[in-house]
Amino acid sequence: MQNTNIEYPEEWNELSKHERKKKLKALRHERERKAELLKKIRNWSLIGVLLIAGVFGFIQLTKKSPEQIEFERQVEAISLDGKVEEFEIEGRDHISASTPVDYQTNPPTSGGHLAEAKGWGVYDNEIDDKAGVHNLEHGGIWITYKDISADEIKALEEIGKQNSQSTVVSPRSSNDTKVVVASWGKMMRLDYADKALIQKYINTYKNQSPEKLAR
């Protein structure tokens, strides 16, 4: 049988109006409760699906490829013994862009520098030495190069992107070797862009500086 709001058993018509009204109220309440429960189940099911998808996506994003695992293994196995030069610190004063500086290393690894550091990243053009030194003071690694192949430049750019909050990569025509990896008071000169060796240097000397701002 059907009233205007809810379907109920035929035999309820034999009940008094008061009793039938009580049963209808209880039935309506029970059906509303079940509907609300089903709604919650559907919502939680959707949340569960989204959580599973999110976890799966995160795993895929953070999952290391066999190539990355092998690269990290190579980096871990490398020794920097005898490859890194260390220099006396030449100061860390702020100077203007027009102030000449006679740095004692090439490229500079410390000394007077601009008040504003260069933004981390990969640059197609040379940057001011005075800006690069400020990045070194911040704990960064400055990778400079000249006269290397397009493949080697690409390799250095990849390193810069993989270490995007701690490196500056730029050409530098006044280098006396093809690739120089510099940090505060130290440098490593290379004849070619050795990615694993450079990454080892970054891992070892990042933030070995007065201001530890690299990430």
C-alpha cells in the first residue's frame, strides 16, 4: 500500500490510525537512516579510491628507475681524494658591481661579492663572478664550463635541474679548464662533465659555508 510519502504493508490498514502513524514514522526513520548510511558508505568508498589513487601516484612519482638507482650507487662509490683543491678564504664583504676584485682563484671561491646572490638555476650566458661568489657563501655549488660538447652541456644542465635549489650552472670563458665545480673555499677542476663525480662533490660540499641556505 502507498500513502503520499511512504509504502507500507497492506495489513497495516487494519491498525488504528494512531498505531499506523507510529509504525509509518518508525519505518520512515529506518529508511532515512539506511539511506544516510548508504550515502556515507558511497562517500567513504570514493575517498578510499582517491586515497589509493593518490598513494599509487605518489609511489610512481617517487619510485626510482633502475638507471637512477645505478647512478646513486656510482656516486656513493666515488672518492674525492686528491680531486678537490682548498683555498684560503678571501673575505665575504658586500661590494658594488663596479668595484674591481682581484680574486686569487679561477673561478673565485670566496671574497667580496654582490649584495644579491644569483637565483639558483641553469644559465645560457655568463654571470658576474661577484654574484656567483654570493651563491657559494649561501652554501651553493657553482658549476662553470667552456669549450665542451653539446652532450656535456646537457649533462651539466641535468645536474643543475636535479639539484635545482643548490646549484648555479653557467658558461665561463675565463676558466682555465673545461669544467670547474666550485664551493666556498674549494673547487674541483675537470676535463669533461663527469655527472657522478660532480654529484658526489655536491653531496659532499653543499652548505659547507658561512650561510647554509642551499637545499
